[in-house]
Amino acid sequence: MKLQRRPTNPRAEPVVALVDVVFFLLVFFMLVARLDASAPFRVTPPLAVSGRDMPGGGVTLSVAEDGELAVNGHTVGADWLEHVRRAALVEDVELIRVNADAATPLRHVLPLFTVMEAQGLADVVLVVTPGRGQ
């Protein structure tokens, strides 16, 4: 007499391992992703009367009310242009966003645009708050 074993159903692959991998990938990309840099000081952009949506990405140059400068969230001094160029090279972008406080006098903002234009940095946009009509 020959005994036969009952055929066993193959066990299903555990889904828990796949969920763990997806979770670790999610956490990894959240930690590695670059979020928009915020200034180390309070900046409230001026109110826009007209304009277009601002393109994404780029280097952010923040200007405080007293004229203090920051590039991508790090305070800089008189060598601000070198920091802007270095950040643009690292991120491989040409766009520079100037995020100036609404109360910042023009004497702190206009020279920045003049210097950047003289250095050939043409893609410079001013960050503003959308007005009511937009």
C-alpha cells in the first residue's frame, strides 16, 4: 500500500515585507528631498497688483527689512553674490528668487538687481503675495 501525502498549497508571499520597504523608501525620500528654503528672519512679501505664477525651483535670496541677506536660508554678508552663484551651480539652476520683505526700503533691494544683471544673471524674479484679483 502506497501512502500519498495531501498536496499542500504553496504559502502566499508575505505582504508585510513589501509594506516595510515602501515605508522605508517614503521616509528616505522625505528626508532627502529639498524643501523651499526659508529665511532665518521674518519676511512678508509685498502685495502684487498684477503678475504671473512664480516658476518653481531656483535659488532664494531673502532680504530683511534692515537689509540683512540670506541665500537658501543661510545668512550671508557682503559676499552674497558668490553664495548665490555657488548655490545655483550646486542645484544646476539659473532662476534666482528675491524674497524681500514688504517694508524693505528700495535702497536695499534695487542694488541687488543691478549687480545680478551686470553679472549676467538674467532669470531673477521678485517674490510677491498674490493680490485679491488673482
